[in-house]
Amino acid sequence: MSSPCVRPQDGRFQRSCPFLRNDARRNATERRLRTASCEALPEWSLNGVQPVVYVIDSDPSMRAALDALLCSIGYRVEAFESSMAFLSFERPDAISCIVLDIGSRGESSLLFQRDCRRLDLHLPIVCLTRHCDVAMSVQAMKAGAVDFLLKPVRDQVLLDAVHHALERDSWRRDEEHRLMPLRICYAKLSPREREVMHLVITGLMNKQIACVMKISEDSVKLHRSKVMKKMNSRSIPDLVRKAKALDIHPHRRDDRA
């Protein structure tokens, strides 16, 4: 029996088919997508390094199929049979994302996402699974996944998800680059100056800060002056805006370098 036809948003009829498609259909998909997808690759290159998609799947045939599909439109692909193998891999400095196959219960995916956060690795993750429930998908998205796809998934849907994930990583890198001068300024603050800055952005006056820190008001004024100078801030609202950009919140102390 032939596969049922579905009408995508662009109005063209295509057949839904297992993941991944057979060679003839995959070749047709590649020809259709190559022009649109590859146009985005040059602007995503970082110092001439093409985007990298990390595939983590314990099934060798699935790794090979994903590798063939993603390489066909210009992505560099690194495939791994386990999350441990990926974490031990020396990754290039490139715009990247992860395509992660997860099991029926999803615990390994959540542990992997926690390991990524612990290692300060913030790559967008596209999750693939054959068994899905609402709780699992919600947990994955809360842990940092940008998409959660149920197998079998069409080539176009997967490529769209990868495209979106790479866009997210490109945006994140641009934002980190934009904030780098501000992070350098913040790193110059001493621990005491950071404490004063935290209390200043909560709206406390010098006398109140002196009481909280158990130091003289003159000392507070001195530390506050140094904070404003090192942070290149001419006003308290400007300092508050910079603190917000650095994700420093008034309700908690921030001791990051």
C-alpha cells in the first residue's frame, strides 16, 4: 500500500515516509533543499569553519543515514555512539548543534543535558525518539532542548530543526561576542566591589549598604565609585542595565568571574 499524501505549507504534495527516505526520494529532497539550505552556510561559518552537527545515536545505520543527509547539504557531521564519546571529543570552535537520540524513558538524555550544563557546554539539542509522552518532552525542553521530534520524522522536518538549532547557536555566539567587553569590565571588580554593585542595583542607599556590609559609609562611597568607573557606567540606571545584560539579578548575589 502506498504512503498517504500530505500537503505541506508550501502547497506541494509529498509523501510521508519512514525516517530516513530511500535513496531516490532522498536524492530528490537533497536537490530541492541544497539551494535554500546552503545559502545560509557562508554567513554561519566561523573563521572559515563550516557548521558542525553532532549526531549521537547508538544505532550505526541511523548514524550513517543522518550523516549522509546532513552532509549532502553542506554541514560537517561528527557521529558518536554514546554521549560519553561525544563529551570526550575535542570539539572545534564552530557554530554547532546536537542531534540526540533518546530512549523510551529519556533518563540518559536528561543526564547528558545536565552534564553539558556542568561542563558549560551550551549547544542547542534536537531530540529524536520513538517513544514520547508529554512529561518527557517537557523535561527535555526545560533542560535545554530546542526541538523534540518523534520518529519516523521526515527529512524536511529534521533539516528545519537542525537549521533552527544552528541559528540559535549563531545568535548565542553573537550575543557572547557583544557582551565580552562588559564581562571583561565585570571581571576587574574585586569581591567587595561586586558585593557593593549587587546592593547598589537593588536600590539601597550608601548608608543602607554600609549597614548591610558592616563597613563605613565612606568605604561604601569609595567602592561604589570604583564600581562605576570599572563598569564604565555614568548612572545607576546604566549600571542596572549592564547587570541585567550579564544576568546579574538583584535578588541574589553573583560571584562569577
